[in-house]
Amino acid sequence: MTPDPQYPAIYHLGFVVPDFDASREINGAFLGDLDFYRRFTLEVDDVSYRGTTVSYSAEIAFYDSRNIRIELIQPIGEGPSPYHDHLAAHGGRPSVHHVAYLVESIDEHLTRATGRGSSPRLILEAPLPAGNGRYAYYDGLLDGVVVEFLERHS
């Protein structure tokens, strides 16, 4: 199968980490000084996560590693969330959580994927922090990793 030229390039890789400072130190020892160009607290209220309504928080930070943007996600608090559950499933160790794509329409990409035989399963959908769009996590699109679609509105 030939790659779809309409499919977007990878926007970022998301890693769930138990501790920003430790990850920054370890990654920085290899990559050099890591300056977060964006850091904020994500607050998500009353969204459906694997069929259950949840609210959760996480510290989010981004840095560029030459040819790829990296997102670090540190869960805050207790309770079910895509990030707490990911850490638990990986023994509390940092690991890749998702591959993100910035798209004009999540629905169009899902239609294209299902038309080719993919079976995407929605994990979570929530508004973007700035309120200018939405993001959604899906299983079943890439083998072994969650896909995040980011859809921004003007």
C-alpha cells in the first residue's frame, strides 16, 4: 500500500512521565539543553474516557528536538485518566503515549481510515485548552500506540 499523500506529517510525539525534572535531565544529557517553549497545566472536566465520565489534570510541556516536537505529560492528582492509566500500565516508567497529527477534520481522517479497513476505537475526546478546537485519542489506527488527532478551528 502506498502512503496517502493527503495524510499529515507527525505533529508531535507525546510521552507520559512521572517527573518532568527527571525526564528533562535524562533527555537533556543526550539531546542537549531542553528549553520548554510551552508549559501549562491541563484541566479537563467531565469528558468520556473509555465509557466513563472523568475529570483530570496534567502538567504539559513541549520542546523541539530538531526534527520533531516532543510533548511531556505529567499526570496530577488521582483517579482514572489516560495518563495515570498509561503510567500504571508501564510500571510507572516514562514511555511513548501517542503520535499526534494536526488535521483539519478528525471525522474525515476517521472516515478515510475505516474505508481502508482500520477499526479505530475512541479513547477520549476533549476540547483544546484554548477552546479553539478538539483533540481525540484513538486505539486501532497504529499498532501499539495511541493516535491523537488535533483539530483547530480559526
